[in-house]
Amino acid sequence: MTTTRGWQVGDTLTEFVDDPLTATDIVRYQGASGDFTSFHHDEAVARAAGYPSVFSVGMLQAGILGTYVAETFGPESVRRFGVRFDAQVWPGDVLTYRGRVVAAEDRSDGRAVDLELSVDRQNGTTHITGWATVLLLHGPGPEGRTHHG
């Protein structure tokens, strides 16, 4: 449980910088998802289709973004989560996961906190834009989760 103390409009979540994306990461996710589209795992097919390389589907990073929110606030707190895919990512990309509090409202059941989220490539382009709402329970509780204000 995460308590209401500390999270205010303008606060930012601690950034998570992932390891560079590899072709193996892409192939593993594609296999687990059941999507065996060739240009996600076959370099020659990807190039023939006009892509510079194999590339990742956004759902892999969307899942990591959801985990980022759940690990920050606790999975029991997540009430809403959504994403929009903005740009492709490629092997070698280093992705940074970010979040910012854009609204907070005290309610009878806790404090509802709206988040603006992003996954950004090392060159500054945004791969995913996201949003979430978490409900933080009133009262005392563990303060183990961190944030920057």
C-alpha cells in the first residue's frame, strides 16, 4: 500500500533507464505474444520491407511501462492505464521510462493521482506516450516507494 503523503501535482517519478534493446529481446517477446511476423525477427525481410532493421512492437515497452507504474505505486493502486505508440524502436535503443503527476484529488476512498507517462529513446524521440490513474489509500503505511518532487 502506498499512502497519500508526498505525491503532488508536478512531482516526477524516479526515471527507469533500461538496458539497450536487443534483437533477442524482440524475438523473445514476439514468440511469447504469438506474433511471428517476419520483419520482427528476420533482418533480410525487414530490410526488403524498407526498414533499416528488425524492430520491436510497442506492446513490449507498454508492458514495461505498466510494470514501472505498478512497482512505483503498488499493483493494487492502479485504476487506469493506457498508451499511444508514437515511434518505432530498434535494436540498440536505450529507453527511459518517465512519469509526472498532472492531477491529484482527495476522495473518500483515497487520493486519486493522474500520471502522464512516456518512454523516450536516447535521441530524444518519444516511443510511447501514456497515462495512468492510481488510487493511494488514506492512512499510515509503508513508505518504501520513492519519488522525486
